[in-house]
Amino acid sequence: MTKKSDFDFGEALIESLKEVRAWKRGEIALETVNIDPMPVERIRAIRKKVARSAKQFEQKFGIPASTINNWEQGRRKPDPAGRLLLKVIDAAPEIVEKVANRPSS
């Protein structure tokens, strides 16, 4: 037994695949959004502002030191959630530290 929502999903999926095919053929241009990656200099500046080392940053905010090191050295880029967290840490480090170190309930 199929529901109307299953049918709607199927039609939407088929329509999406047709759009992808047309894009691949160069028949249409798709809207894109470019997200400016956070530069390694900014990541390093945020970390230095709130912690002396990546290990201390990990203790304060729960982000593994290896992740911070990878971001700072440009081996990896923070995903959107990571960039947002870094921005919040930059703006209000004491709040993030308080929440990060609160015992789970």
C-alpha cells in the first residue's frame, strides 16, 4: 500500500534526476552558493585568543586537539557546524566553555 507522500517523493526524485541530467549536458545552470571557508589564520587567532594550545582548547571546548591542529594547518577545513562553533567561541568563549563542561543530564 503506497501513501500519497510516497508518490510525491517519487515524482520529486524523478524530477530531480531529470534536472541533474540536464545540468550534466550543459542545458541548464543550477543555482550555487559558495561558502567562504574560514581561513587557517582566523582559526589559529580564535584558538590563541582563548587557549595557549590545542590541548587546552580541547579541555575547554571539547573539540579534539587533532581536529584543531588539522584545521590550523590546512589539512582539513571545518564543516559548517565547526565554523559556526568557532564563531560562537570567538564571540562568547565563556558560555561555550560552561556548556561544554556541564555534566550530561
